[in-house]
Amino acid sequence: MTPQFELPIHWKDHEDIAIGLYEKFGDDFNESKIYRIRFMELLEWVLALPNFEGTREESNEGHLEQIQSAWVYEWRDNQD
């Protein structure tokens, strides 16, 4: 069996981060809850994702907003 290697995730990979957050939290967070997450909390969750190689210093509000939006779309896609 060949081992699978996942590519590193960086701040610009909003969709990959959103998928990771959805995989971690599933339906614990719906659309309204996702948009109410404080950015400091979201930042910690992103930094803790496996294969995430970005740093706290590289984060900004724009990245966090894009991650929230992508997470909402990921949640919606999984509601069918």
C-alpha cells in the first residue's frame, strides 16, 4: 500500500482550510454559527489543522473572512 502524502495548506488555500474545518466540526456549526465565530478562535482552529503550514503572523482579516465564507459553502454542499 502506498502512503498518501497531503500537500501543505497555506493561508491562500481558503477552500482547503474550509474542508478541513468541516471535517473537524461537521454539522456542529451551521451557517449562522460559522459567521458568529470570533476571528481569534477561528485563527487558532486554522493553525491547528493537520498539514497547515501558515503562521499566525501571516494571517489577516481578509483570509479569515474568506475562510468563513468557504466554510459556509462547504457546509451547504454537505446538507443535501
